Amino acid sequence: MSRGRHAQPPLRLTRRGRIVRDVVIGALVLALPLFATQLSVAFFTVVVWAGQFAGLTA
């Protein structure tokens, strides 16, 4: 991998870049519990439906 004369410093973010990064990380942290709740509710619903379907077809 050839690097030019002007090698990039390792991830020096500008002020705006840091703000964007922090906002994205904050949004992900806030969304993760909600996403996990939705997933568990969906999984539970599928299990209940499968149980009802198995009961009806048995």
C-alpha cells in the first residue's frame, strides 16, 4: 500500500466531525434499547403465533 508524501494523520477529527460522531453515537445508544425491545416483542409474538398454529393444526 503506497502512501503519498502527505500522509494522513491517524483520524484527527475536526470540531464538526467530533460533534457529528457524538450525535451518531448518542443516537445509537438511545436506539439500541428500543430496538432490543422491539426485537424481543416480535420474537415473543412469533412464538405465541407458532404455539397457537401448532395447537390448531394438532
